[in-house]
Amino acid sequence: MCIMKLDLWFPTPVYSVMIDSHESMNAQLTEVIRQHQQQHPSIQASNMLGYHSQSDLHQQQDYQGLVSELNHAMREIESQEAITQPCELVNLWFNVNPVGSHNAEHTHPRSDWSGVYYVQTPANSGVLHLQDPRDRAHSQELKLKPQQETNPRLWRDTRYQPQPGLLLIFPAWLRHSVGINLAQPNGEASDRISISFNFVQKWFD
Ligand SMILES: [Fe+2]
């Protein structure tokens, strides 16, 4: 029996929700994304062998259904996190990861909240990896039981299994990456399609 009091400080919030109307929205988004991909070259960011669109898609009419869902979610987070000035959606882009591609570890500098919405996620097309943001915790390297036998508060990394309609929002400083797409067979149906975005708090109205 533990007789010592335990305080847990500085947790990392990761919000998630399944969007109700995701099937119809994703069908429409897939069409728009494929058209865009044919008409514009990829940008190079964290994408390794995958396609990364330009990041101003939140201004386009075709994405307003999703933008509305993101703003709705952000209002709830502002309430939960005691945020006084609203956070504004400042950019939005999509990634298409074909078989063999992945996204390298990164954060989203100059933003406050970031997130991802999943459009198409075939089996084995890459999980989202999140790292313990306390860098010094990684240097400790204590011998621990296997992760499945430990309390999540002891983990140094965790992962989310993507699924169509899932929306995740987390602090922009949280280091993350996407695993290699190992879906079978190769082809458009095996592509992993996600939409990422950033929110920044308005300092003045
Ligand atoms: Fe990211």
C-alpha cells in the first residue's frame, strides 16, 4: 500500500472528437484534395515522400464545413483551458501519404494549438506518434516495466490510431511524427489523407 501522497503537475492536453457528419464531408474533401493535388506541386515540410499542400486552404470555400467544426472544437477548448482571448484558425493544409512515406518529428512553431483531421486512413497507413514534451525526462532512461504494464503517466511516448472523422487538437509545442505508410496494396486507396491546421490566440480584438 502506498502511503505517500502523489502530486502530478503539468499534464499535456490532447483533445479528440469524432465528427458526426464525417462520411459525407470526407467524400467531398477527398474529391477536392485530389483535384488540388493534380493542379499544384507539393510543398516540402515534415513530409517524407508524401504530398503537402499549401497552407491557406482555410480560406477556400470547399473547406468551410471542416473549418466550422474546427472553430466549434476550439471554442470548447478555450473554455476548458481558461483561455480569455479567442484562438484564430491561421492555416490549414492537407497531407497525402502514399505507401512508403511518413512525416518526420516536428512541432508547429509560432502557433498555440495544432491538430489533425483524418480523411482516409487505410489499415497500417501510419499512426500518429506523440512525445513526452519534457525533454529532460528522455535523458533519465530508468529501467521500466513494458509500457502495457505501466500507468500512462510514466510513458515517454504514445500514439493515436487514425480513423476517418477523428479530430485531434493539442498544444503546438508537442513534438509529433507520423509512421511509415505500410498499407497494401500500393495505389490511391492505400493513401493516408489528413488535414492539419494551426490556431493562434488573438492578442487584441
Ligand atoms: Fe504536425
